[in-house]
Amino acid sequence: RHTGKEQEVKGMYADTKAAVPAKADRDQRTGMIIPTIDMINTGRNILRLRKQQNLSVRDLQDIFGFVTPQAIYKWQRGSALPSLDNLVVLSAVFGVSIDDILALAEPAQELLGA
């Protein structure tokens, strides 16, 4: 059973492919900017870093032990994000920090000095 708030949130993103907004949100109670992940640019980072390491999607599939490559393609398209565990593996495989993989929405970058 869904609460009204859950239905409201689902309705807000019904027309978007990404699960999070492209811009940082402002907390209504405190006025503080809430950082959000830019899924499209995070996907682009994953694609770029994979290519820089001369790895194929199949190589990553084997590293993760995935039966199919769909998750990796979803990450690269920005339609899904890797789990925290998978981000740790990606950062090790690519030789970069998790911060180099994740892209924040513009206002959050300015707020956090990224």
C-alpha cells in the first residue's frame, strides 16, 4: 500500500527516464540544497572510463560475474546506477575514486565545491 507522498513522488518522475531529477533539490523545511546524482553524466563517466581502460562491456560483465550485460548498458545509458558495492569495484577496476565516477547535478557541484 502506497502513501500519498510515495504516489506524489512517482507522479513527479513519471515522464522521465531517470529515477532522480536532473537538478539539485532544495529542502522545503531548511532551504538547504540537497545534492542529487546526475544519472546521465554518471553513465557517460562509466562509458568514458571503461573505454580509457580498454575494457569491453563483456570484460566488465565477467569481472562482476553478471550473466547478462544489461546492467552495464543501463549504467552507461544513465537509466540505472550501480549499487555502492559495484561502484567500489568500478573505482578499483578503473583506478579512480568513486567521486570520479559519480556526477552531481550542477547546483550541488557548486555547493560542494566539486
